[in-house]
Amino acid sequence: MEMANEEPKTVPQQITMKGGDGPLSYAKNSSLQKGVVDATKGMIIHAIANNLDMDKFCSQSSSQTFRIADFGCSIGPNTIFSMQNIIQALEQKHHENNHGNSPTILEFQLFFNDHSTNDFNTLFKSIPPSWPYFVAGVPGSFYRRLFPKSSIHIGHSSNALQWLSKVPQEVVDCKSPAYNDGSIYCRGIEKEVTKAYIAQFEKDMESFLNGRGEELVNGGLMVILMGGVPNGIPLSHTAIGKFYDLFGSCLLDLTNKGLVNEEKVKSFNLPLYFPSAKEVKVLIERNGRFSIESMNEITEQLKRGQPLPSAQNCISHVRAGFEGLIKDHFGTEIVDEFFACYAKKHLQSGFVFGDNGVDNTLMFMILKRI
């Protein structure tokens, strides 16, 4: 048992999904995220058709290489589907621009980026061996520069930018007015806690935009899908907020059983912030490196045609996404006990995302480097 006066510890910065290709892996439990990829495919094709000047990039030479980077790719296979969608859009626009009769051959170099702790081996094993593209992994945080200046034509990031580079130190400091006692996330209600999370989010977004601003070619596009909240709605009133409440209650149960130290629980907060579209728009315009070609909230599109996930499916998705956080902060010995507790609560509550609070939004943004 650890001492009660132990120094608070923030969640480790290198947050990755559960690796491998086993039944509890992220690779086998990311169909909900795949729904996002499917729902936005047509929007990406339309965005590239209307916002990318391919004539500017296709020279008179016999070949042209387009470089595409996925920031926060995770393990797959969703990153592969996303890359395929972008390539399809580029080939379609190239074909239409040249009436199907162009001497220019397009080649594609694809970069998969995530933390160095990401399971790149499993990702690369899932790439079709017949892929006619040039592929590379790029380890490192996307909150810093990752590529040479003006080297990327299209950037892509899906369900990643709501993850902060770190938990704000103030929210786990019991002496701070922003101490987030009694919760594991930014509920959007406590003023000082929210202020600390917003400050970290603004700092991270500025770093992300500055990095991509250096790396993208002039006129290049950045496709961003990011989880958010409706304007004026705190996260605690949304379905995801209700889920985090349920998730956090499992830690209290384990504390009551004497399996987890209370101080350890109090020093645990999720490095997540879900902004409104208004907040994101202000940050992009303040940064000044990109024009906003389009910004949409696509909650309704995601619902259409999406089968209701089973309870077991939801539980497996939660474990694939959050096991690493629990293991890193509390140790491996409580992981099974924690998720057994979560599974029981999930089944008892009948929790289904979207039915337990206001719908969260997914922001779909097309930015152009200016």
C-alpha cells in the first residue's frame, strides 16, 4: 500500500490503444471508430474534389508523388481504410481533371504516426501485401514537428486531438483551486478545473497547428475528425460524460474493497478534453496558418445505418481503449478486476452510448495551408 502523502502523478503522456490482434485488442475492437471512417468517406472525397488544386502539385513530369500522413493512426485497420479513402479521392480527382487521359502517374507515400509505444508491428501486418504504395511508420507525439518543411500534401487525424499531451498538473494537486476531487475527467461544470483543461487544450492545439503548418505544402489539406460537445453543453451532460462517470465509479468500488489506494485514485484524471466547434474555430483562426474550408458536426450522419452495438461489444471496445491507462497508473494486478467491475455495471445500467445523455458531436474539418 502506498503512503497517503505520496506526490500526485499525472497520467503518462504516451497513451496508446491495446496492441496485438487478440480478442481484446484495439485492432479487433474498433468497429465503432470504423463507423466514423465510413460515415465521412463521401465527405472526404467531396472535400478533396473541391478544395485541392491538383494541377498545382502535378508537374509536367511523368510521375507525381503525393505524401499523406495519418496523425494518431493507432493500430488499425481503420487507419488503412482512411488512407484508402484519401487515395481514392485523389485518383478520382486526377482522373476527372485529365478526362481519364493523363501522362502523369500518381504514386503515394503514406506515413503512419503515433507514439513510439504504439503497436506498429500489428499495424504493418494488417497492410495488404499487394498495396502499391510506399509505407513508413513515424513514431512521436503529433504535438511537435515530425516531418521536413513543406513535405506533406494531405494530413489526416481521426478521433485523436481530444487526447491531450498530458493531464494538467493543477487538477491532481490537492493544494490547487483546480483540484478535480471526486471526478476523473473535465466535467465542464467546475470553473477552475475546466479552465485548467482548456489551457492545456489550447496549448496542445497551437503546437499541433504550428507543426502541421510547417510540414504541409502551401495549399495542402488537413482533414480533422475530432470528438466534441454541442455549444453550451458541458461534457457531464453528454453520453460520453455519463460513461466517464460510470467508469470512474469502478475505481471507487475498488477503493472501498481495499484493492486500490484512495490517493492513487485521486491522482487519476483522463487526459481528454472535448471542445465545442466554436472553441476550435477560434483557435484555428488565431493560429493563422490555415483557412477553414469547411467545419461540420456530423452526429446525425453517424447514426444513420449504424447497428446498435451489443453490450459485450461496448465492453470490449472500452477495455481496448482504456486498459493501457489503468495499467500504467494502477498496475497490472487490478486490470482484470477493474474491467470485471465495469462490465457488471455496464450490464446492470443498460448503458448504450447515445441513450444516456445528450449526443456528443464529431467535428469534421477541412483546413487548407495558406
